[in-house]
Amino acid sequence: MKRIFAASLIILNGLCSAAFASDMKLAVTTSFHNSGLSAILLPEVKKDLDLTVHVLVVGTGQALNLARRGDVDAILVHSKKAEQRFVQKGFSPYRREIMYNDFVLVGPSLDPALIGRTGNIGEALTRIKSSGQPFISRGDDSGTHRKEVSLWKISGFTPKKFSKHWYKPVGAGMGAALNTASAMNAYILTDRGSWLNFKNKQELKLLYWGDEILYNQYSYLPVSTEKHPHVKMTEAIELENWLTSSKGQKMIAEFRIKGEQLFVPNAKSSP
Amino acid sequence: MNELLAGIGDAFSLLIALDPDLLEISSLSLQVSLTAVLIAAVIGLPFGAWLSVSRFRYRRSAIAILNALMGLPPVVVGLIVYLLFSRSSPFGVFNLLFTPTAMIIAQTILVTPIIASLTHQTLRELWFQYHDLLISMNASKWQRMKTLLWEGRRGLLTASLTGFGRAIGEIGAIMIVGGNIDHLTRVLTTAIALEVGKGNFPLALGLGFILIAIAIFINMAVHILSKTEREGTW
């Protein structure tokens, strides 16, 4: 019975998935995917390497989890501390920095908390808190959420203790959180790419950016073959080499939305 | 309101252009959900029939549990199937995660209790009518089940269509086990969620209308092919 079950699974699988010359699974963060950069890069990867990259769009937390269990071959995420822990525990041989973009604060176009004229992010967040204006937090343990929590902490606050009357963790991806923010006309921390591509802006406006601490480093981590012998290391490294090649880095730098550059490539020549 | 109109507009322009991506995700939606319903019917119809002609000690609890399973939360089923087929798990070696097969398995689990339970409910009524006849004919249990399944086919069709309705509109389970991978496991519901995430409401609505249209089309097609609800058979 068990054998019949196994055999039928394999047949079903064969029927359903087309045969590819070479493919791999890459988990990326919503912020990276929603920017539209993957739609520009991956067709080139296919052309140059004959490699089909199947992209899973998840939060950084889930991406790390998928990689830890060996369900993907590599991940592209942005949460340096979590990445370093991940490498330390041996789930990935190394992390390779690829590029960075920046986080921005978005809010009501009238800007009742007056964050548009502040000098640094700490002051901007303090003003939002003391104004009592609604603030949407991702609340999903993603890279963006972790960044937001760390920014509050740097500014001397503990988000866990915030009143839910104004601080609202929605537990959702970047797009869903932005939808909530535009429905409530609330402040929110987002990455520039997701913001520029977001089509449901309503009354929201880009209000604060530029503090160096808001730079957001993306790293590429192949999954360790020691933990998971089945992962496609060759393909994962091929993709890494492409992303860090002069062509890949140039394409990242030249990617524009509405005339704005989103990502700054900063891969070093060796990991 | 304007967004609703824009959604209808988007639905039509996608349909008129016969957008290849739309065809791909729609056909995958149908492929996954119809296969799941087919497998669920193969399991659920005989099981429901067996339940209605059998009398055993824990029958009442079995029926209560089956009815409760109709409300299985898709996200939980998705998570369980994910954990079963994850590479670090017993079935990981089959390499089924993030394939349409995994999506079919998850939806089969969701749909089987619905079909089995509705089958049981339909055939139980019939069994009261046919009981004396079938007993007097000394029909075996298998013959009784066959007779009931045949005589109750109209109701069973509705049971299967209910299961299909659950499957085609489902997202919680297939998002987790399928992963919404472009050109591989993206179906209508996960594509809609993606467009909502991008704030692209008109396209999301457009895809939603197409999903509803497909569901209506399948139901009509089944009724026409099976010649139910026609004049004279009302």
C-alpha cells in the first residue's frame, strides 16, 4: 500500500511539473520582489545561465525557516543579525552582500506629526509617538519589521509596551501593511521600492528618508550542503556569481522606478 | 465603486487579450482543484455510502467527527502538509513541496470530508426508502452501496460541486504548500493575494471575477452534461 502510494505520488509529480534543464528555488523577501527587480534580473539569468529560478516570496523569518529545513536552495534576505546567526549555526556556509536600498517613513500627506522636517530618524519616531497618530507595524518578524523594532529601540522606546490605540502590528506582508496604512491614513516604515511600486497610495506621502541607519543591506545565502545534501549548490553558486558579476551589479544599479534608482549594488569580488 | 468598475474592465481586457499568464494560472487552478475533487470523490463517495448502510458501535461519533472535518481550517491543513513534505521530514525525499502535487494533496484533504459527509447525508434519506426492498432482495453491502450511489447521483453531484467550490476558492493551504511560484504553482487565488499585496486592486478584482466566472461555468457545464435541472425533470 505504502509503495503504491509512493509510486502514485511520483507519477503525479512527473505529470504535474514540467522538466527543466536546470532550476533552483530561491526564497526572497516581499520587499525585494514587490520592487519589480526580480522580474528584470531573472529573465537575464535564464538567458545567460540557462537556469530557471523559482522564486518564493516570503518574509525574512519564513525565508530563513525554509532554508533551515532545506526546502529552498538559497535565500536573498535583509536582516544582518539573523543572517550571521544562521551562518554561525551552520545552515549556510557564508553570507554574501549583494546590494542595499533604503527604508523610508510614509504617512498622511498633511503630516500631523511633522516628521518631514526632522533631522534624524530618532526624532521622527519620537514625534510620531508623541503625536498619537496611528502607526502601522508589519508585526510579522520580517526583515522590515525587525528593522522597525530596532529603530524604536535606538530611539529609546520599547514597541511591545506601546498602546494599541495608535501602534498597530498587523502581522502581514509589506503590501498588505501598506494597504492598511492607506486605509487608516497612518504612518508606516517601508522600503523605497515597495513604496514606489505601490498602487493604492490614497492620501499617503513619502515623508522622511536619508538617515544612514535606514540603509538596508541585502545578502545572498546558499543553503549548506552539509546540513542538506540534496540542495542544488552548483546552481545556487552560479546564481550568486551572476548577481555579483559586473553585468548583474550593473543591472541592479540601472534599475529605475519612475526615474529613481532603488538599489545600490555593493558586492565584493569574493565572499 | 470606481475600483469595482475598473476591476470588471480589467477582467474583460485580460479575457479579450487571452493573456497567456492568465490562461496558465487559470488552467493550473482548474487542474489542481478538479484533480483534488476527483480523488476526494473516489474516496468520499464510497465512504459516505458505507457510513449510511453500516451500523456499528461508534457510528454516531464517526459521523460527528466527519461533519466537523468539513470545517478544517485550510491554513492548518497547509501547514501540516508542508511539515510532512518538507525536506527535513519523512516524506521529504519525494521532493513534492512547492509542486502542484502538494497542492492537490492539501486540497484533497480539505474536500474529502465535505464529499463524504454530504454523501452520507444524501444517502441516509435514500436508505430509509430502499431499506426494506434491498433487505428483502438479500443484497450484499456492496450491492446496497452501489444502488444507493446510483439512485442518489443527483445529490452526490451537488456534494462534489460543493467540494469543488471549496477547492477552487481556497488559498490558505495552497499558498503554504505551493508557494505561489510564478509559472509553477501560481493559481488564481494566490495571484489575487499577490496583486492585493501590490495594491493593484483592479487587477486583483479582475482575476477574482474570472475565478467566479470559472466556478459558474464548471457548475453549469456539469448540470448540462448530467442533464439535471432541465424542464420535465424539475
